[in-house]
Amino acid sequence: MKAHRINFTLNGEKVSLEVEPNDVLLDTLRGRLGIKSPKVGCDRGDCGTCTVLMNGRTVRSCLALAVEADGADLVTLEGAGTRKWTKRLQAKFHEKNAFQCGFCAPGVILSATELLEKNPKASQHDIKEAIAGNLCRCTGYEPIVEAIAETAKGKPRRRKGNNMKNFMLAAAVTLLAACAVPQQGMYGGIGAQKGFGFGAKRTMVAQQPAPQTYVDEVLDVVTEPAGARVMINDASVGYAPVRYSVRRLWRGEPGRMTLDTVKVEALPVAAGQCVQSGIYGQNNLKVSSPVRFVMSNCAPVTGK
């Protein structure tokens, strides 16, 4: 493949490098530019750990090609400290213990940064909508929502007395609580762990159904020959090749969550061609981009 030279701004600095047409933005940031805050999680745009800001909007860098960054202004958590809301969010997250393992934190903070830059008076509903695509298996989301809401109100709560003493006390309380009380994970699952902490027994209990979580994805649909009319969920979205954003909803019981599927159909524009259809997210249209239809036969083909 022919390499392409791209030029963009990364955390305020000019970057110029050559990339292959199929290089993924996340791999380029981590492997070639040493940017480690975007994480490799699900590698399919579901979890939000790879979130970065591109021209002020959050994007899933595991779903974006490096060539799409050409001419863009990219910001990761490493360079977001100059933005109005990011440092306030980081301080409030620390105050509220809104992250534990920290794996999801960069993506959540950037999603919250985008929200507050657009809507400084965001409601709890707005906050939950904004972070719906960022999955966290540690906190249960409540401290995250509280931290963002308090940041929006601009009323920081100051610790009184010795900061180190308060920190050690909070850490001790958290550890004792973790050892003594049943813990709930994001998707539940029933089981027990022995020998946890001070020899205590921690029982995992099934969680109540989780709040609705949406996943935004970009679908590229191409046909051979080009020009077929493309329908997604029975709505016309244009003529191939076409790029279309879809939103899928997590459904099911905790521990057995699945994503909604999307109906994709290509209607012929010439005699002798077949109607092509498939279900994106199931075996006959796997999660890959682009989705490719060969109009001369009736078997959908997927792949890059």
C-alpha cells in the first residue's frame, strides 16, 4: 500500500508522519507517538477507553483511521490540562473517589470535558447521556456522575485539617468496606472469593439491571458496482458508497448483555442485480468496516 503523509496538531504541537491507509489512529498514537492515555479496550468502539478529542469532539480512536486525522486538532488527556474544565474534573474525580483502577478515567474525563464545554449547566440526564459510551466496571457510575455534576456547579468541597490524614482515613475506610460488604460489579455475576483482604469472604451479588448504555459506531457501506441505494433499519441513507453513524443499545440481563443489531440493505439500481441485506452485529455481517455488498450475487461479504 502507498503510504500517506499526514499533518495534524497533537496536544498543541505540530506532527507530521507517514501512515499506511489502514493504520488505526489508536495504534498510531500509542505505538508511534507514545501517547498512552487512550487505552486498547474492546477494540471495537464499545467501551470508550480509547476516547480522544478531534476538533473539539470525542471520537473512538480504535474506529478511526490515522489518515482521518490529517489537518485535525487532536487532544488526549496528556494535553487537555489547558482546557477550561479538564483540571477541575480531575480534581473533583480525586475528591469524590470517582475512579479506582483508572483504566476508563481518561475517556470519561474527555467525554465530560466535551459536555461541559458545550453545556456548562449540564443536568444529571445530560451527564448520563454524555458518558453512556464510557464503560466502567469499578465505580457503579454514581461517583462519576456526582463528580461531573459538582464540577458543573463550580462548588468544590475543601477538605479540612490534615490532607494526608484524611487521605489515609479514606483509604482505610474504602479497604475495610471492600472486605466486609458484598460488592457489585457492573454486569454482576454470582460467585465468591475467599482470602480477600484480611482473610474475609467477599460475595459477588447480581446487580440490578444497568441503566441504558448506548454505543455510537460509524458504518461504511460499499457496493460492487457502486451506486446501490442503502437502507439502514428501513430508512434510506443515500447511495453507496455511504458513511452513516448508528447508535446501538446494550440490552439484556446483567452478565448476559448484548448490543442491538442493525439491519443493512442495498437496493439495486440496475437490472439483473440482487437485493442485498444483512444484520450488522450478527454472524452474516460481522463488526467490520466497510460492509461490502456484491450486487451480482446474493451473499453479503464483509471485511476491510
